Amino acid sequence: MIRLLALVFLLAVAIEARHEKYEGHHLYRIWGQSEQIGYLEAYLDLLSVTPAQRAESRKLEALVRLSPEERVEWLQYFDENQMGYKIISDNLAQILRAEESEVGRAKNLTNPNSTITWDTYYNTEAINKYIDEIGAKYPNLVTVINAGLSYEGRQIKYVRISTTRFENLRKPVIFIDSAVHAREWVTAPVALYLIQQLVEGADKELADRVDWIIIPMSNPDGYEYSINEDRMWRKTRSRSHEGADKCPGVDGNRNFDHHWGTRPGAADPCSIIYEGPSPFSEPEIRVIRDAVLSNLERTALSISLHSFGNMFLYAWGNNGSLPSNALYLNLAGVQMATAIDKLKLDKARNYTVGNAAKVLYYTSGTSRDWTRAVGIPLTYTMELPGYDYGFLVPPKYIEQIVTESWAGFVAGARFVLSRR
């Protein structure tokens, strides 16, 4: 009994210590012009951005984290630049502790007869175990690719789902990646649910008529660090760049070779959007690159899953100009969004579909723009719902999000098939 009490005490201390770095950090809702919010991205932790057409102020709104040291300086900046702001929470650490408690309770309810359920979150080991189990159970449909190692040596796996072993060159390919940003935990269950539905679901049409490549865990090092050390961690954990001792990691969604190096703020290793020392410097992002290029000629649709904001964003994010097939991109995006909105919770926003720079602000080095530039017709950043919780989506919402997202994937796949 004494040992058990000691263990409980040590666990409570560990939880407290893990979140203490965010003690007294405030969350603010701020609003301003697109260029103002875009400027802040390099210097502050923007947790979300709300498109102007949905914001009551008719300006972009953002949720931002301010440490006690930052608060005075940045509130003064907002005042001087005529930006509005409102406090949402005065202690992020308290929110993180509440989330950890709920995730812990959910794990206790997990079905012991299945390695994956839709009521909790799983670590990288459990995710990879599930991928291997699916591959072993359905060898004629699923091929598991051990694509490479992360910076810290974790295996990155993805699946190829095909009834014809990718040998029918007339079939379109759909590519999905998730968990590029470590703290966006809810993206991985969406990718895993997509795999399950394609392999074990009642509707076999999409597995039969489309070949799929799905990467459920793109950034295992950052994800594990987010679970065990810093819940708000976003980047990879690499230390190959100058300044890495102080500021490790690279923003994987700024590391693609499309207008890389064109935003000064992204060149700072301590920036949350640090682009890395060179394009594709991160082994995790090279896995995505190589998987895309492996079947580029047939790939018709690419979606990178992120959280949060209820959006389908398309190119070009670096300058706001539109691809030659912008109407096609918008039409497909609207069809996916409409399918999701039919199933969404009443309190959830409808999905916004549009050009990333026009809906939000300029970005460079993103997977969305790179995949479009190398020739994939339909490419999107899909921002999943956060409801009132942002990145910290409670486990009780996972099933809702994976289910409605599946409807969006179905609509996207059928759009692709209807155009062939």
C-alpha cells in the first residue's frame, strides 16, 4: 500500500512538473489585419487563426499564448498597432493538467480486445503496432512500408492500400499524411480511422477503385516529446542546425522545397515556424517527399491533416495567387467540406474552403504548395475541428472527428473518380 501511494505521489509530481513551464501563461484572442497576424506567426505561438469572413470583427482573429515575460511587451504592441485583444485564460498549465487527467481516464476505458479505439490517444509504439497488425491481417490489401527513421531513430511507417498491389496504373492514387505538427494529436486518429474504414469498412468501392498512401505518424520524435515533456511542442526534435542546442527542431510544414527561405522570420531557429537549414533537411519530411514522388504520375489528391480550424486550404500560400486549376480545387474542397458539415456537431463551425494566403496569411515551404507544384492536381491543408479546446481536443470528441472526416475523404475520392 505504501509503495502504491508513493507511486501515485511520484506520478502526480511528474504531471505537475511536465506542465509547470506554462504556469501563468495567458491565452488571448487577438484580432487584426492579415499582414499583422502573419507577422506575429514568426514571433509568437499562434494557436489558431480564424478566417476574416467568419470573424465578427471582419479581421483575422488568432488565439495566442503569452508567457508572463512576453505579456507586457506584446499587449503594448497590440495597443500601439490598434489590434484588439481579450483574455481567454490566465493559466495554460491548468488547462494542460485537466487535459492530461481526462486522457488518463480515457485510457482506462480502452477496449482490451483492440489495439486502437476511438476514445483515447496512443503513443507512437501503439500506432506502429496497429499498422503492423493491419498489414499482417490483410496482406493482399495492405502493404506496410518501413520508410525510414526519424532524427532520434524512431521508425516511420506508412501503408499502401490497393486491391491490385499498385500495379494497375490506371487507378488514381490518394495521398494522406498526418501529425507533422507534434501537438496536433487528433490528426493521427483520423488517418488511422481512414485505414480501418478502407480495409474493414462495409463500403469496399474506394479501396477497390483507388490506391491509397497514408502516413499516420509523420513526426514521431516531436509527438513523443509532446506526450512526455512539452504538450505544446510543434516541431521536430532535430539538432543538426546552427543554434540547435538552444532551439532544437524544425517546423516540418515549412521544410518543403517551395519558396523555401523567402520569409525572414522562418530563418530563426528559435521561431516556432523555423524552416530548417535547407529544404528537406528533416528525415521525417524526406519520408513524405519520397512517398509522394513514388507514385506522382497517378496521384490525384493529397491532403495534409492539421489541427485546428475547420478549413480546406489550397495553393498558393506564398503570394496569394491562384493555381491554374483554382476552380477545380475550390469545387472539390467544397464537396469535401459539405460532406463533413452534414455530420458536424451543432457547436462546430462550417468548414471554410479557399486559398491559404487569402483565407489566412502568407506561408512558404508548405506541403500543400509543394505537392501542387510537383504536379498533384488537388492538394490541401485540412485543418480539423478544435471546438473550444484548440489542440487539446478531449478524447470524447475523437470518434466524432474521425467519422465526419471519413465522410470528407469519401467525397474527395468520389470527386476524383467522377473526373476520370
